[in-house]
Amino acid sequence: MKTVSVALLGLLLGSGLPGASPAGAADMPDVIPAYAAAWSWTGFYAGAHLGAGSANAQFSDPAGPPIYGGAVRSPSFLGGGQAGYNWQIPNSNFVLGIEGDVSGFIADGSATCLASSGFFISANCRVRQGLGGSLTGRVGWAAGAQGRTLLYAKGGGAWLQEKIDITSNPLIFPSTVFDGTRWGWTAGAGVERAITPAWSFRLEYDYARFGAVNVATPESFVQVLPPFSNGYLRTAGGTTSVSQNLQTVKVGLNYKFGVDGDARFQPTESEYRLRGTTDAGVIPAIEVEIGGRTWYSSGRFQKDLGATANPSLQNVLVSRLTYDTTAASGEVFGRLDTAQNFFLKGFVGGGKILSGKMHDEDWLIFNGTVPYSNTLSTVSGDIGYATIDVGYSLFRGPSANIGGFIGYNYYREDKSAFGCVQIANPYSACVPSIPNSTLAITENNKWNSLRVGATGAVKLMDGLTLTADAAYLPFVNFTGVDNHVLRTDVSNTVSPEAGAGHGVQLEAILSYAIGKSFSVGAGGRYWAMWAPGASTNIFGTDCPCQTLPVRAERYGGFIQASYKLDGLK
């Protein structure tokens, strides 16, 4: 998959198609005579995309409705290619088309399943996507000057290759596995902007639904004489029905065949440069933009404490903590574009966790007298983050700025869980409940990530700009500190945590220019990082004696305002 990512980045940063040289693209307003022919979307095209995905797998339980869990969220980075054909109805703005696409995924998700009772030893379900694609029809409307902004909807068939593992906790029974291809349907919508006669930039959202598959479940035990540790009966394996949906957002670049790759559109009176100025075809030596945002977000942090230090048995758990939170934060951002088409961009921000809850799950505790325990606590805390990227603009012209970047992201999340109430087993912890005025657990995490990705800003119509970033995180370093404040059965309540993994970050912004330099906008952002090989020196032990796969997501919407200084010498 790393090879796929490098190849995608090369396609997005360097144009290997006929007639498209990096130098020509960098100086596109001045090098080649303008393209004066009437514009049409008709023709064959091919391209590449980067993006983020979020899959949700629902596991049925033949024993009855679950107390908790039963759904596995799998965040993913995806990258791949697409090809198709458009036909613009003559003398019309309607565009019809057909498209096929294929994406490779780096994904990982797990959750509790088969938890119908606190007296049954439930399971850990893990879901990972590997490869997927679709074949769809498209219908669109060519809007804006010369019809160069295509608003479209699509629908058709989809397929997904994925692996599902189901493991009883913390028993060393063999896992049951599904590893195959699923078939379903997909629907989506997007916007695509022709930045030259041959090249176009797009942002697309897709939803896919896959038919249920039956997966065998492993053996386990049920407690028939609670709370006695010797009152268990072995249960046979059964069957669960697993349904699946997948949501993806993709940033893409397409090349239209049969058109001169170096041709440029002829500027018109309505050709606005990005963020407002009416000086068509003029690009200042240096452009500087600064602004502020308010981000309202939801997040999840999950860590799975393994039964052993053996990474091959990381699906066999003794405990899991899952934090779900909402937060509000403020940030400042900026971007500098130079005359040489290099750019520097970034932001820094922080805020408070407004509300949250934490589920603390345990299996076979208190000398085996409790098969499954699940306590619920309230959560407060704060977040902080910063990103800096340096990149190069492959296309930079009167109404588009498209390029690639490499950068760094820092994300910090500090959480405190208060009180607890038992929701699964009346013989377990937090019976009676502990009030929310009592601090129970703290969790402080830091994520340091390398970013590699693509960014684009295109003028959809006068004053209206779409900006989108998609970044793969090929290396993520995770560190954390857990403190079970109320534990009295250990000499040290602090557990250091560390590991490495991958991730994805994506955001899209729609902004409107008010005057020449000032703009306001709204957008959305999705971050996901995971470290499947992480471990912990639990309660201050000398070695990382237990596996601790961790996953974090944060996503939400923001509003922003910015001011642009241009024409600097």
C-alpha cells in the first residue's frame, strides 16, 4: 500500500501524461496561447484520487439485542484511480457519463460484539478493508462561466474486499474469519472544475451499502451461577449476519484525452482570481492570507488492552476503554504563496471538550466471577493541535491553485473521566454507582504525524471558491499516559503507552469573497489516526507487557473568516 501511495503522489504532483510539463503548469497564464474554443465536457478522461473513508459494520447477535457494541467503525486512508466518459448534450448544460474507479485502503477498526448479557463472555470484532471500487452512471449540470463547473450525482454498483475477525475475550479459542469480496450499491455527488481544457479538479462524496454476509462466531462461555467462578457452561459457536456501509470523501485530479495538455482557457471579463480580485490573468509575486476559525467537533478515542504481549494475539482482550466526546476550539491559519510557486501553509488551535462519556469494559475479572463488565463515566478535558505544510503548486492561475505538499501535524487530547455506573453486570465494579464529582481515570495522549498529500483551491463562480486538502499520514507516533486514580489493588496507578501507525486527514472549505481581500466560509474536517502495534507498561511494569492497539478520530464543521494581502514585492 505504501507503493500505491507513492505512485499516487507522483501522479498528483508530476504530470506524466502527454504535453503536461511541470514548468509549463507552474507558469500557465503566460506560456501557451489561450484556448479559445467553446468548452465541452464531452470526452474520455482518467485520473487519480486521495481521500478518507469511514466504514460501519453491524453485527447481529442470535442471543438477542446487545447491551453495548455490535457496530465496528473502521477509519481509512484511500488512494486510487478513476476513468470514464462524459457526454455533454449539444446546446445544453446537461452532462451524462459513466465512470469506473478502484481504491486501495489502509484501514483498521474494532469493537465489542455479541454482548447480549453481562453473564456471557462476549467477543472482539475487527474489520479491515483492503480494496474496493465501483461502476457508476453520472448525470450533471455544467454551471458557471463557459460551463466549466460540473455539479453531478452518480449511482451504480460497488464491491469491497475486506477481512473480519471475531475473537472471544479473553479466551484462547481460534478466531472465526471472513476474508472475501462483498457486493452492493453506491450513490454519491460531487463538484468538478475544469482548470484547463485538459485538466480538472474534483471533490466527491460517496455512500456505499453492501449486502449482509453470514460469519461464524467462536465458542465461548456463559455464567449460569453468578457470581461463582466455577458456574460456567461452554457454548458452541453460531452465526452472525454482518451488514456494511462505507462513506468516502475523495479529492481528485482528472486528465481529458484528445486535448492539448498545455492549452489554457482564454480569460474573460468574469474570470476572477482566487478570493476576489478582478484583475484577470494577473498573479502577484507573493500572496499572503491570514484568518481565524471556530471548529465544533466530535471525537472518539479507543484503546484495546490485550491479554498478552504477543502481537499475533492482539484481538484477544481483557479490557477496552472508549471515549466519545464533543469539543469546541478556535484556531488561526495562514498561507504564503511565492512567485516560484512554492507555498507554506498551516494552522494552530485549541479548545475545550464540552461533553463526553467513557465506557470501560472488562472481561473475566474479580478472579473470574464477572464474565463481562461495562461502566459508564462522564468526560471533560481539552484539545490542542497544529499543522504546517510546505508544497509546490503544479497549477497556479487566475482561478485555480493545485499542488502537493509534505508536512507535520501535532494533536493533543487530555481527558478526565468522572464517576461511574455499571450497565452490564450487577456483581461488578461501580455497584453502587460512584458520583460524577469523583475523578476516576485520566487519559493524556499525543499524536505526532508526517503528512503527505494534495491540495487544491478552485473558483467555482464569481466570488465562490472551493478548497480541499487530503493527506495520508505514513508515519504516526503515539504516546499516552493512563491513570486509574481509584485503583487500590496496584502500587502504581499510572500506565505509559506508546506505538506507531498510520492515519488520514481531510478537509474541504467553501468560501465567499466579500470585496477584493476579505472572505468568509464554512467547511468540514476529518482526522483519523491509529497505532495497531502500540503497547503499554501497565501500572508501571518494567516492560511493555500488554498489547494496546489505539485509534483516534475527530471530525466536525467550522466557520472561518480570512484576509488576503497580495501584490507584495
